Amino acid sequence: MHINKSKDLFAKAQHFIPGGVNSPVRAFRAVGGEPIFIKKADGAFIYDEDDNAYIELINSWGPMILGHNHPLIREAVIKAMEHGTSFGAPTSREVEIAELITHMVPSIEKVRMVNSGTEATMSAIRLARGYTGRDKFIKFEGHYHGHGDSFLIAAGSGVATMGYPDSPGVTKGTAKDTLLAPHNNIEAVKELVENNKGEIAAIILEPVAGNMGCVLPREGFLKALRELCDQEGIVLIFDEVMSGFRLAKGGAQEHFGVTPDLTTLGKIIGGGMPVGAYGGKKEIMDFVSPAGPVYQAGTLSGNPIAMAAGLAMLTHLNETPSVYSDLNRIGNKLVGGFQQSLKKLGLNYTINHLGSMYTLFFTYNEVYDFDSAKNSDTVLFGKYFQAMLQKGIYLAPSQYESLFLSTALSDKDIEKIIEANEASLIEVFTD
Ligand code: PMP
């Protein structure tokens, strides 16, 4: 496989862009080698600048639930473009999409559009602080909530991958208000709450973590957090930037039957355009400016092109329940195939999986929090990643990311992925 054009582009990019990329994990540092530059994507495939085709298992880090370049979204964007690209004023589409989101995710009674997941979580924390009059919040080790200062503390995703989960540049003053608990450890959370009685504004978490690899909540964990928040007047925030509209129409909260006070959403609601949102109980959301005193704004928020894409995406998801049965079937078939291969090869590696999210961890131990995720052999992962890439399968370039399947994957694609996985594991172990 030649990647000459990608190599040339990366060499040039490094002169003008820090590290040659606009988001760190894309640089492939955790897996060795150099990044491939993407020219286009369609359905289950992406194509690099050298015209190599790859089956997609990241799907733009989650949003392309229906695969790339879906005609419904493409046509909605083209149509919207005929009327201009930004107004900085209210539009009918914003009302329509807000109504649709509140219908699909019943815990969201009011919603505010922003431009990224990072903006959504930063705003939700500010709102929880403004609403409760408290400063501190609890996050979980290995969870990633975007690059807002107060979240870059023991964070997952790229920050874990790059090995500096506490970023320089975050002041001690900011960091002291972020309290940390191990994922799935309700006792540790209770202890933090007890030791900071009446000072905690919010508990924020990924209900299904995707940023330390895919890690599921243990039975009863989410419910116990809900009860604790109710007892202590703490705002419970589910960061569903990855799980929203993916694990179910109403996200992880629908799947697990636990209702947060606020929800943060991201990329999926833009159908791939730069969008995020936060929403929840009316009583809390009415603290947001101009209804209330908590300030938050955005020139491009509710952008007409992004709203057109999002509306096309969400309307389809809302009206087509088979999307979710398809995603589950595809996930089960793929992970079932992986498990058979592992058994055949006598490898006991852990696969965490729910619906269309999964991670193959290079450890024999159960992975239930950030420490257990870190048992993974990331050097082996790097070799496996490269072996899969050579076979035309595009994975997230880090062990600490969930993969995301799309409905565009055919049975033939899934079989190809299963075969490539088995061949790659054999290659890695006979290396
Ligand atoms: N929250 C979660 C759970 C995420 O996975 C991400 C990004 N992957 C974010 C927040 C930040 O979103 P963005 O990259 O759009 O700022």
C-alpha cells in the first residue's frame, strides 16, 4: 500500500500546524507511523489521498451513524446552502430541531445549541454552578469531556493517549474545584460528597465511557449516582456526546432507564457538521441567558447549515426504529466473530461492547475503570492497529477510544473485518 501523498502532506503540515494536525490523536503518535490524509468518504468506506480505500470503524469519532455522505444529509445541506451560510439570528429550523430533541430525549425539556461537545460540557458545568451556587464538581478518571480547562484533569481520549492527562496551562485554582473518582466506584463518590458537603454543584460522566476505550457502567452504578444527587441537591449530568442517539433513540439514559438533570450532546446532532448542545430540566435551563443570569452565547450557534444536517439526521433516526436493531445486529455479529477468533487463537483479550460501540483491549483482565484500562498492552495495540490498516480497516489510532459502527456496514464488510482481525492478531503474535 502506498501512502506517498499522505507522507508529503504530513511533512508539509508539520511546518504550518502544531504536530501537523488539528486534533492530537489524528497524528497516529500512539500507534507509530504517520497519519493518512483523507480525501473523501462514502457509506462504510473512507479513501485517502493515494486512493486507498478503508472500511470505517471510527466514523468521525461517532457521528456518522448512517455511514458517510448519506444522501439524506447531503441533500439537506445542499438545499440549505442555497439560502446562505450564517445569519446570527433565529431560524425556524432551530425551533424544529429543539422540539425534536426534546421528543427523542424526554429528560431534555429545553435545549441550547452550541458548536462542539467541548462547548456543551463547559456550558453545562457553568450552568450547574450558577443554578446551585456551588463551585466544585466530580468527574471520573479516564472520562473525557472536551478540552475545557476544568475537565483536563485525569482525562481520557487524546490526553490519555498522549500521556499528559493533566494539561499544563490549567491553573491550580481551576483544578482544585474538579474532584476525581474512579469509574464504577460509588463508595469513592459518596466519600467525596461527604467530605465536600454542600459544595458540589454537579457530577458529570459518560454513562457509557468511550474515551478510555469502551467501558460500561456496572449494574446499579448510574442509579446509585442518581439517588446520591437527589439526596444532596447535586446536578447529574450525562455527557452523551458519544452515546446520544447511538445506543438508543434517547441515548444511554433510555437504555439504562436512568434520568439525568442535564445532558450534553455533540457531533451526532449535526450529522457530521460542527454542533453540540446541552439541555435538561426546564427549571435549570431557564437559568441560561437571556432567560436567566448564566451567560453563554455563540455567533455560529444554531448555524442554518448545521441545523439542516442535524434535522435530516435526527428525523431519520426518530422515524426509523430499524436503525437501532441494525446497529445492534451489526455490533453483535462483529464482536461475536472477534470472540470466536480469540477463542480459536487461545487469546483471552477483553472485549467491552454495547450496541454499536466496542473496544478490544490487549489485556486479559476485566476493564471497568481507567486503571484497569491501563493494563492494556499499548505497544501490541499499535502493532495490531498497523496490521489492520494494511488490510484496509481504519481503527481509532489509540487503545483508549471506543470504536463506532454504522448502518452502512454490509455483512460482507463485517466478514472482511473479522478476517482482518484474526489475521492481524496472528501477525502481531508471530512478529
Ligand atoms: N464529551 C465526550 C464524551 C466526547 O467524547 C467528546 C469528544 N470526543 C467531547 C465531549 C468533546 O467534543 P468535541 O470534540 O466536539 O469538542
